[in-house]
Amino acid sequence: MSDAPAKSRNLKSSIEMGVVALLVVVFMVVSLFAQFIVQDAGRHFHFTWGADPRKSIGIIIAAGLTLVMYSFLYRDNAFFKVAENLYVGVALGYTMIMACWRQALRPDVYETLFYAPTAAAFWNAALHRAMPILLGILLITRLSRKYGWLSRYSYAIMVGWGAGVTIPLTVNSFLFQQLYASVAPFQDAVAPHAAMTAFSGAWFMNIGLPVLGAVVVMVGTVAVLFYFFFSIEHKGAGGAVSWLGILFLMVAFGASFGYTVMGRISLLIGRINFLLNDWLRIST
């Protein structure tokens, strides 16, 4: 009786492997048929001898990896793990080539030093780039257990420089600009050019709605900040303000979640469009 679960698992594995093999065969047949055999206007099939095989093979590989990624909807499997690691590796390699070599090392170090027009230009470029090159070399020492501590100097400079550049930009973008956008509708409401018939269509669209939106933003900001102010017990009027802050938070979280879902659905639509148009060559 103890061998029954093992036999059941082996049978299930055999069935799954058979189904996978069948799906691979079907996928290859459909891919070759869709990529190299097309249908003309007269509904006659013919071989596309002039087609670029490299492009067709690339489309077949991309379609296969797409379907393997969606196999996770069934369950986690070895094919999905291979495709996942392949995706991460390719993305990392592409980023390394584009960000490190093409955008940094080649234009700022290699071409500037090795293609300098004169000796004076070479020494001038080397002098200005000696410290960045040294800091970059110190980053590589992170791979060594003995000399890895040297990379801390480069990381300290990177973090300090990044904080010094990012903090003013963040404060200006998320604080000052937000305050300006909240106050601007009130300024427009009392501006000289705002003289128009009260409660008319133009007044409602140009003054009424912006002022109402600014008031809602102001009330929501104060209510949310009060919700995170724990020095006062949230009872009575304070409890009402706190509850209003929770309401604004839930609306914001819901909108953010909906935006994320719509972004993922947009990616899904793009892959389905690729499978139908580029892989299967189905006109829509």
C-alpha cells in the first residue's frame, strides 16, 4: 500500500511529460506552418521562399518563450524557471552592455583616451578621468573578500552624491510643485481675467472645478496627515478626520492598484497581439 502514492506520482509525471512533448510538437508544426507557409488572396497556400529565416526563427523563439512564461498559470515548472532565468540573464546582459559600455565606458574612457587626437588631449582627458576610473576600479574589489572593503569609498561617494542630487529634486517635484498646483486654482479665481458671469458654464469649467479639486486635495492631505498623527487620540472630531484620511488612502490605493492592473493588461494585450499577428500571421 505504501507504493501506491509513488506510483500515482510517477503516473502523473509521465502523463505531464507526454502532454508537454505533444504540445512541443504541435507548437513546432504550427510555427513552421505559420511562418513559412502563407495564404494568398486566392486562398491558395504557397511557401514563402523569400522570407528571412532569421526573423522567422526569432519570432518562433519569442512565441515559445511567451507560452512557456504563461505555463506558470498551470503551476511552477522547470520550463518556466529556465525561461525566467533566461529573461533575467538577457536583461542583465543588455543593461550591462548598454549602460556600462555604450553609455559610460566607451564614450567617456575608451574613445576619449585611445582616440585622442593629440598627446595633450590624451593627458588632459586622463587627468580629468583619473579619479572616476579609480573609483570604478575600487567597485570591482567588491568581488574580493580580502580587499572588498575598498569598495566602500566608492559606494560612500555614490550614495552621498546621489542623495545630494536627488533630495532637492524630490522636494521640488513632490512638495513645492504640489503646493503650487494646489494654490494655483485659488490664484486664478481672484485673477483679473477671472471676471466672468458667476455660475456660468465658462466660470464652472475654468474656476469652479479647479477650485473644488484644490479644496478636495487640501482636505485629503490634511486628513491623511492627521491619520498618521498618533499623539492625539482619534475620537470625536479627531476620529472623523482620521476616518476621512482612511477614506482618501483607500481611494488612492485603489486607484494605484487599478493603474497597475491596467498596465499588466496592456502588456497581456501586447503579447496576444504578437502571438496572433507576428507568430500565427492572423490578420485582424
